[in-house]
Amino acid sequence: MKKLFKNSFLVLVALFLFSSCAPQVATTGPDQIYAQQNSVEYVNSYNKVWDATLTSAGELNWDIEKADKASGTIHFKDSYIYSPRSQKYKRLYLVPTQAQAGNSNVAPYLLKVGKIDESSTLPFVKENLSIKINELSSLKTAVGIDYGVSKVDGANYKSVDSRGSFESKLYSRIGSILSGIEEVKAVTSHSTLSSGVILYDVFFDLASYEITEDAKRVLVQNAQILKNDPELNVVIFSYADKRGDNPYNRRLAQNRSQATERFLVLQGISHKRLITLSRGETNKFAYGRSEDEYQLNRRSHLIAVKATAPPLVIK
């Protein structure tokens, strides 16, 4: 029996070492941390990036008004987010009626996607989104995301600066598709190791493994997902950007992985459900040398797996 458990665990680790090269990133919900980008470059052809971007856009539950491949533009319909009573946030394409907005409060939503400190009641917000794709060379393509959110200010709307959370998840999802996550999902979709649950990534400051305030909010949400399903275990892959040598980056990534683990334990998640792995500067989420692209590579990537083998921790 011990040998069987050991073999099951080795299969688990091998599978997710492979799948870590193509990370899943959730694209619904405003729950990611700050990572503001003007654009991100992908080492792929224009056609592949266009297809990946269009696929990602289709997962947003947001109607596309126009998609023009020749000009590389995708425009979404202006929309409004409100919160029906006893329901999650809902997207509309007409201004919410007084009856709809009467019991709605989307202040928590705006606090996550916008740079505001207030938390007063807010009936709804207005959102707009467009994406621009530019071919830089035969094997390099840039994607720029223009996301805007505005709050109700009397009879007008007041624009709020984005935290970058929405954009970060969308950039990451595009990268996930380009790196082959769809093929990995096809292989594992019927496996007992695949949970079908998506957890949110957390990001770190330069040369740091401290859990930021934004990251804490994300991990609290991840912890709640795990509390709701005690049959789930988590593999935590942590990364660093390419600055620094390999040994340093592996140590830094390991510290980030363990810091992520410690925070989840403080939220009431047993360490026996958590597996930590350092990936150093390998398996980049974004290419280039801008601070925005470096930010995408400083992360802990969390994968939820079914507890089909004894939960172990790699230290």
C-alpha cells in the first residue's frame, strides 16, 4: 500500500510539473492583484496570439461589439455591473433600473478593480474594454488592454483608475492558452488528479517574498475555496523574474512558495494539503524587459488537485 501511495504521488508531481509550463489563470471575477500593464509581448505569431486573445475574450462573459483581425482590435459593449439581491455580480448592457439598483451594492467589486479607498454603498459601476494586438515580427506580438471603470456620481460617471487586476488576469490567460494549457486540460480532464477548480495567482514585489496586502486578499479568497471543498489539495509553484542568477532566483521562488503556504495555513488550511515547489525564473508568463512584464513573472501559481493520494509536502 505504501508503494502504491508513493507511486501515486510521483505521478501527481510529474503531471503538475508538466502542467506548470502552461498555467491556468482564472478570467472571471475581479479578484487578482495589482499588475498594471500598457502592453505585453508574446513570443508567438500574430495569428496564434489573435486566436488566443479571442478565446480569452470569449471566456469573460462580456459581449463583443466588434472584432477586426485585420486591424487587430477587439471592442466590447459598454456594460454595467450590479448586484441583485442574494446573487453574484451581474453584467447588463443597459443602465440598471431603479428597481435593479435599489438593493445593489458593488462597492466591494470596485475596491478590487479600482484604486479607491472608500467603501460606501454603490448601486452599480460602468465598465468598458478594448484590446489592441500589434505584430512586432513574425514571432513576436504585443497585446494592449484598455480597461476602464467608472462609478456613479449623481447623474454622471466618475472614472476610477484601474488596479490592473482585470488586465493581469486577461494577459495571463492569453499566455496560458499560448503555452498549451488547452492540450494539458484535454489530457487531464478525465483524470482523478484533476479537480476542475481554479485558484487565483498572487504576485510579489521585486526581490521580495513578503505577502502584500493585495496578495492577502487573494489568498483569503483561495482559502475560502479550499474550506468549501476539503477534498482538494494544492500544488504551489512559485517563480521569479530573470534578474539575478539561477541559484538566487530558485531560493527566492522557494521563499515565495513557502510564504504562500504559511499564509494559507494561517487561514486554517492544513499544511498537509499543500505542496510547495520552486520554479525559479523558468516557464515565463511574459517575455520582455519592462517592469510590467517582470511583474507577471514574480508569482505563486496555485493548482487545485483532488486528494486521491496521501497529502504530502515537499520542503
